[in-house]
Amino acid sequence: MKIVKIVFIVLLVIVLLGALGAFIFVKTFDLNRYKDQIVRQMSAQIGREVAVGHLDLSFSFTKGVALLVKDLSVKDSVEAPSGVWATVENIELKVLLKEYLSEKKIVFSSIRLVTPTVGIDLGQVLSADGEKPSSDGPADGPASVSQGAGAEKTEDKEPFDLSTFQLLIQSFEIVDGRIQVKSDGEILARDVLIDHFDFKIANFSIQEPFDFSLRCAALGSRNALDVNGHVRLDLQQMQARLDDVVLKSNISDLSWDDIRATFPQASASGVTAIGGELAVTVNQMIVSGQGVPILTVMADLINGSVAMASLKKEITNIELHSEYSNNNLEIFRSSLNIGQGRVDIAGKVNDLLASQKFDFDLNFKDIQLADLVPDVHPQIHPVALLNGKTKIQGSGFDPEQMLKTLQGQLQFDITEAKLPGFNLLKFVLGQISPIPGLDTMVRSSLPEKYTSQFDREETIFQNIALESKVSDGALSIPQLRIGSELFELLSSVKVGFDQSLVFEGNVMIPKELSAELVADIPQLDSLKNEAGAISIPLQRYQGAAQKFMPMPDLVKIGQKFLVEQGKKELNKILGSVLKAPEERASETTSSQGQEPSVPPQETGTGTKSPQEDIVDTIFDSIFK
């Protein structure tokens, strides 16, 4: 028994010495002695140059093994640059031994990356992604081989079964990270820095769902993005499922100056300021090697605002509610305010990721025209109140593509319409040079009930029911009829989105008023139409909208004067030639001092004399 006792004591001493030796070894082990070898192995494995400043390994029976890596850097590959590099100030990794020894679980109590920086050269990344296999022969890589007609068959390998592999990371953190994106000169006009990047995962597991959160700063906002959600991994199917992921961003905190300087399309949009609170909820998203087969998203924008250089008033109170599913986007219960008016919006975008075919219905209520239409003309500033509806269709969100495909129908009731500081009728009359001072003459001949309207320094229109269409990059109004008590403007108008204008029309004075004016101003008789109303043709205009003025067409007006005067003179000649002998004898007697007989008068039935028919035929053939 004494020998057994001695053997036991010897063995116990050996074990204790071994444990003590192991403890002393771990405590005094300097991992940095093997740093160069570790770095070479890491570089060989990933094909990139790796550098490490310092390694530290510590051990505790209660806290487990802790590894500290300082100043880690991974450079881009020289042979096949991808445009991505990274540095990390500190990597802290802690592994619990108790769980592994007792339950065969690998448990990381903490993985912490402090101040990591990832650099992305966008131009190089896009160039690397754009390298496609040649169509002349089979390309490298397993995907290409499996698609080739003569490709060798490869053995199907069963996926690695990780269902029994137990891994738990109690806490994974990225603290104060940075992402530096270098401009490619096209998508990004300048470099972008995303900083204060904080990412956390709690209780990461292969078998069970876990929570994550992300926050970062960018484009002048300290809280540009805030994301929270749940993830579940399926390593057998090589996919991840995200549920109830909520993304929030206060757009008002973003610097629009930074956005315009960074994104060329934003700079060209004409937007000068944006605001609002954006909330995006990913109800379900599955990500796999084949892409994103399932994605359902709800997006809401509240208290939104947009200011544009082309609009006098800021668009405010934007509420946008949308749902994305199966590559289709639906917008519902959405609205915005322009000044005191409101626009209700509903519609959909089909095939959002490709053709982007959209179809929207817009309802306008109490919209001031001046708030909606750019003020492009130096003298004419139309004012009106709009109520109506619009249906628009098209495809593509690129501005140029959208304008080419945009089509729509517009129906508006226009009230309170006027041209402040511009009397249209007085201006047109004043430009008819064949009758100098015509505007003053008309003013003197007007009945008293019209004089106050004629004297106004503005044009007031009656209510208008307007129908128009949008196509070929322009708004077309084939029949625009705008009336006032003094006149009516009949025209066709085409306004391009490039602020071009095509205009044709005339100004018509009502028949009753025309008769009174012609009685005092006989020269206006030549401007009467078949219905007896004075009709003043306006010049056809095609050009920039800001240079348009409703000028009378003096060529047509002069032609009317010429025709009318010519008809009168020719009627006199033909009337003299075609007179009966007794009429000529009567004229002879009259010339000898006798009273001439009274010529027969028109009966008012509208029947023309033979010489009038001849004269009309002659002039119609000349000026048709």
C-alpha cells in the first residue's frame, strides 16, 4: 500500500508539474515570435499582402483564451486587383474553454473589431465585375464549365452538414468603423466616407435566429442610417433569412450640398433641398447564392419636403406609402402639398429592377398654377387655381428615358385665371400697325360697361375646362379656348419639358361688340369672320417659352385689308361696267344738274350681287 501511495503521489506531482508547466508556457508564450510565419501563411491563403503590428495571446481558466491582434492590414492583390483593401486597429477575440471541454461547443464570448477601415476603389471594382468570359470559348470557373456543351461532368458533392456543428458568438462588434469609397467619376463624382460605423450581433448561432443592429454616419449626417433586425442562417441551403428588418433615416439631417457634389444625377435634378423621415421595413428577405428569391418590403416617408429651383414653392407634407413584392412596387395613400394645394398619388411600378413600367393617378386640389409651373417668361406670369386629375404612364427612371416614354391625359377645371400686369387685348390691338392707335380708337368706341375691363392692367379670364395630353416630351393642348367678356382666345399650344413652345391662335371679339366697333371703326370690317365677329390672327410661334409674346400676324391682317379694299374697288368698276342703260342715262342726267336716282339697296337677305360673286371668286383664287 505504501508503494501505491508513493506512485500516486509521484503521478500527482507529474500532473501538477505538467499543468503548471503548461500554465507557465501559455502565460509566457510570445506569439510574436511566430508572427512572420503566421503573416506569410495568411498572405498565401488569401493571395494578398498581410501585415500585423503585434500579436498577444492570454489565458485564463475562468475567461478562456484571448487573442489580440493590433494594426492588421490587408492590401489589394497585385496580380488581380479587386479595388478593395482593409485595415483594423485592434481585433479582440475571446474563446471560452469550459463550454468546449464540457459540451464540445465553440463559444466566443466576444469578437470585437476596433476602428476597422475598408477601402473601395469603385472604378476598379466595377472593372473587375465587368470582366465577362469570352463567348469564343469556355470560360474558367465551375459555373462556366457546367454550362458548356462539352464540359466534363463533375461529381456532385454533398453539402457539408453543419447541423451538428455548435458555434455561438455571444457578442460580435464593429466599433467606429470606416468605409472609404473612391470615386469612379461617373456614379460618384467624388470620394465618399461612411464613418462612425457600428455593427453588433447578439448571440450569433448557426442553428438559431439572432439579432443585429447597424448605425453609421454619411453625407453630413451623424445618424444617416439606423438598422435593426433578425437573421437566421441555413448553411445546408447556403442562404440567410432576414425578418422584420427596420431601416430608419432622417433625410433632413443629410447635407444636400454633399449629395449634389457626390452624385451627378442629383446635381442635374434641380433639387435644392430635401427633408423627411424614412422608414423601411423588410418583412421577409431570403439571400442565397442565386440572388434574392424572396423580398417583401414596406417603405414609408413622412413629413417629407423637396425644394426645386424651378418651383416657387417648396413641396411639403410629403407622405409616401409603398410596398414592394415580386419585383413590383405599389404606391398607395400618398399625398403632398404645393403651397396651399394638395396632390393625392396612387400607382404602381411593374418590373422595378428592369423595364420599370409605371402607371400613376394624380388628383390635384386647389393648386396655384404659379406654384406648379416654372416662371420662365419675363412679362407674362399666369395665375390660376387648378382642380383636376392626371393619369400618366411610362417606363424608366432615368430622366432622359422617362421624358421619351412619358404619356398621359390631363383634365383640369381652371378658375380665378388671370394675367397680372398684362392686358392681352390692349397689347394685341396696339401692335396692329396698319391701323395706328387702334387700341385708343377701340377704347373710345367701347360701350361704357366694357371700358373698366379694357382699362385694367391685367387680363381676367372666365372659368376654363381644359383637356390635354402628354407625349413625346411635351404637353399638348389641341384646342385651348379661354374667354373673357371682351374677347376670346382660341389657340393650340404645345409646351415641351425643355421649356420650348409651339403656339397658334387668334383673338376673337364677340359678334355684338364687333358690330358696335365696326360702326365706329370701319377698318375693322375686314377682320370680321363669316359669323360677324372680329377675328385677329396671331403669329405662329415656335421657340423658347420665355421669349414668346402674343403678337398679331400683320401679314395675314394686311392681306385681309388688301383683299377687302381690292374687293370694294373692283366692285365699283364691275358695278359701273355692268350697269343697265337706264342707270347710265340716269347718271348722265344727274351730271347735267338733275338729282340722281337712288341705287337699289341690299335686302338684308345675304344674297350677293353678280359682281360680288365674281369679285369673291377672283380674290379667293388669288389668296387661297
